[in-house]
Amino acid sequence: MNERHTRQEFLGTRSEEIFKNCRVSIIGLGGGGSHVVQQLAHIGVGNFRIFDADHVEDSNLNRLVGATESDVASKTPKTVVAAQLIKGINPRTSIVYIPKKWQGSADLLRDSDVIFGCVDSFSERQQIETAARRYMIPYIDIGMDVHDLGNQFAISGQVILSMPGELCMKCMGFLRDDLLAREAERYGAAGPRPQVIWPNGVLASLAVGIFVQLMTPWHHNHKRVWYLEYDGNSQTVMTSNRLEHLREATCTHFASLDNLGDPFWLPSKAITG
């Protein structure tokens, strides 16, 4: 094992090789996504697909890991900042970066081992989860918000693991038709959402921990469904109590060949191999 990863030996003798050969896609490289790519680079992930259509702005500097004032001045794409961050940690890493909306290059997600979604909207989360289910890839979603309670504010967030064949985010009650409809009504007028670096860091770390447990499990209490809720006011993280009521439930939203499985997987494998 490479000396830099010796303190990860508890993850298994093959953990370095597993991470090196792993291919991870990260959609959204702002506050949460920039933390995710940094941590994945540190643990030794060798192949990245990173997606973000935006460039660095001054308002990003309170949370975007790796961004500088010179990136604001030069309007550096967030994908470039993320790639520089990754390469600074591990120059041997392979990176494909897509500085545009991921929907136009969704086929690049197909051979991912895990997809991370670090986006703001419910509708985009639904789209990413649908693509992940289509390609039968685990999807880890993170997000946070700040709520105005009148004379004070509340910080909250969540980390969700959506596994093929298991409960989806609609089953868990996180994605709801009323929320999607309300968001669609406000489309284009919602304005920026408050974001700060410390909740992003907490949520990203939880998400990377779930990823590591998926790839190189270090304990036997492994869960195939995760829904963690973060309370930024009390600085606590708890498993959502919604899961307790869903222990016997099965997903009905991705249950048929019409919405589960990549229809091009078998032909492409046959042609190439």
C-alpha cells in the first residue's frame, strides 16, 4: 500500500486498488460538491466525472473549496477549480470535466460506480435519481438550506442514499409532487439560497462516509437505505424517523423495465467485449 494511504489500511488490503479504479461522477461543484471532490481525492479515488455549468463568482468564495479571488476575476469554470483541486492532491487522477449542464451529457454517467448530486432544486434531484436508476447506479444526494423563522434562522440539511432496487427519494417523502409543483411555479424567481461552508462540509463528509462504506465496508452494520437529517442549530445528525415507518415498504416508482435499467447496456457490452 502506498505510504500516503497506510492510515486507511483498516478499509482492507485492496482498498487502495479499489479506490484507484473507482469511477465517480459529481454533479454540482459548489459548496457541497467542492468538499466532496476534495475528500474523494484524498482517499484515493482515481477517476472523476465532474459536471457544472457555472463559473466562479464573488458570492461563491464563502464556501467553494479551492476557489480564489483570481478565479472570480477570470471567471474560471467551477469544473476547472475542482480539477485543479483534485490534481493538486493526486496528479495521477483521471478527470473528465463537463462545464455545461449534465443533462446534455447524461450518457457519461453510465459507467459510474457512484453518482453524487450536490444541486439545489428538487426537480434536478429527481432527474439525477431517474438517470441513476436507469443506469442502476447508487446515487448519493446532499443538500442544505437556511430557513427564516421570523426572529431567528434554522439551518438544516440531508444526505440520502438511493440504491437501485431500494426505496427512492419519493418513497422516503423527500421528493413530493407538491414540492415539485411549487418549485416549478417559482422557477426563475426563487433567488439565491443561503449557503455557508460548515454545513456543506458536514454533509459532504457524511456522504463520502456512505460512499466509502459502499466501496470498502469497514463494519457489518451496513445499510442499503440512508436518510440522514442534519440540524445545524443543535449540531446533530440523526437517521430520519421516516425510515422507521418504511421498513417493510418497497419502491413502486422504479419497478418495471420501463423505468429501471439501461436499455443500451447489453448491446454495448456485447459489441465491446
